[in-house]
Amino acid sequence: MKRIDVIKGLLALGVAAGALVMGGPDALAQTKWNLPAAYPIDNPHSENLMAFAKDVEAATGGKLTITVHAGASLFKAPEIKRAVQTGQAQMGEVLISIHENEDPVFGIDTVPFLATSFADARKLYTASKAATEKKLASQGIKLLFMVPWAPQGIYAKKDINTIEDMKGLKWRSYNVGTARIGELLGMQSVTIQAAELPQALATGVVNSFMSSGGTGYDSKVWESLTHFYDTQAWVPKNATFVNQAAFNTLDKATQDAVLKAAATAEERGWKAWQDKSAWYLDQLKAKGMKVQAPSTELKAGFQKVGEQLTADWLKKAGADGQAVVDAYKKM
């Protein structure tokens, strides 16, 4: 049976719209939720989601159980947010910037060189959180928490000393910003989500991309590419959210338990990535990759690209976007 048929069947039964009622009077209040996620089960994001689900189950005495479906096993990354909006899944986690085409605020954390450290990324999150929550709320979604990746660098199979060296590369894009970088630098952009990246690298569909050490490790990038340039261009974040209608069906005590577990997961997730960021780069080195800082020329070239992308973003985001950036810069 195709997955879409399964989903339609679940919807027809009313399972995806809310609680799964079990047999027996003591089980009537038990609720089971699904949480699709896009990254491997041993990725820090997925591990954090598993801990979150465990915390919720413990805090509610099993009244609410959450099943995490890692590795894009239930829905592909671009489908997750829509699945939560429509009630096909009660919760979800996704790299929020892949939805920048819906609203510029979703892509603010991938504006190059706006926030390049974990400390600055946290400030940018604080400055943009209200606008993000407002947009998601208008779509029937409640934001629970956001967790960063490590700072982003360039993967390639050759020496890259200037941005001109990147012309003609087959470039993996996954959001508006990375596609725009490909366009500005004369590369061949191909949209590839994380779960599809290992195959795309192995088959030569792409031979360069910009991401964290974590994504490179998950994708076993050393089997296809040789270089990583630690440009620290931006610190993207994953958002974990819940269908507002599903959340509203919970009693107050259960809602409070979810929110408390979410706050804990957010802090745990930020710490995990700060702790593991350098570890991932060490693993790339151990696998034989050349991990290095960008040359002065390459960094300068990317700074110019960053200025262009910042201007592009501010033009799209308008006064609301400028207000977020201004608030961030005052912190």
C-alpha cells in the first residue's frame, strides 16, 4: 500500500486529527502522537527529539506518548510542516529555512554572516522568535522550540581559494539562500534534502555544498569529497512545532508538561551542538578530509556575497525584517 493511501486511511479514521483512543476505561485518556523528522536517528537533533518524547511520557505518566519518525521515514523534509498544518501528523521538526519562500522570517538565520557564532545565533533567535511564532500561528502551528546546527562551511572535491574557483560546480541547494549563492557564483544548483544527500554525492549529482560538520558526518561525505572550508557563514536552526488544534485537545496539565519538556529540549539541544561542533570536524579530519579555514580571498568573496544576500533578504522582509535585524544588532 502506498504511503499516501495509508495517510488517507488514518485521516478517515480520525487518528491524525487527535487522540488515539485505546480500549478500556483507564485508557480512554491516552493520546498517541507522531513526530516526523528529517535527520538520522543518531543525529543530535533526532536524539534530542527522542529525549523530549521520553520526558513528555514520563511527565504525563504515559498519558501522552510521542513517536519520533527520524530519517524522513514518515514524510520528506519539505512535506513535514504541511503534514502538521493539515493534521496528518500532530508534531514535526524541520530546518525552518527551507520554508523561506512562505515568509522571509523563516530564512533569517541563513542570511550569510549575520550571525556566525552560537552566541550571536541565540541573540538572533531571541530577536526573531515573536515574528516566527506569529507566522506559524497564522498557519495553525504552535512553535515549541528551536535548536541550531553547527556553523556552516563549504564541502568540495578540489582546492577553493577564491569564489571564482567555485564556478561550474554542481552545488547542492536546500533553501532560498543556498540556491541564490549558486546563482551568484555561477554554479549548477540542484535541490537536495539531507536524507537524499548521500546518494546524490555517490552518483555525482552534486559535488559541492554548504552545511555543517554534522551533515557531512551523517552523509559520510569523505566517501565522495575531499575538502571542508570552515567559513562559519551562518548558524541555521531546526524548529519543532505542534498542530495548534491537537495541542488544544490536551488538558492543562498535559499542555504544561509538553511546554516544560520543550524548554528543556531547547536548552539541551543548544548545548549538544556547541559541545559536538568541534567533534564533527575532528571526525572529518580523521576520515582523511582537508579541514581548513578559508583563505583571505575566499572569505572576502563570501563577505560580498553575504552583503548581496542580506540586501535581498531585507528587500523581501521589508520593515518587519529590518525591525528584527535592528533589534538583534542592539543586543
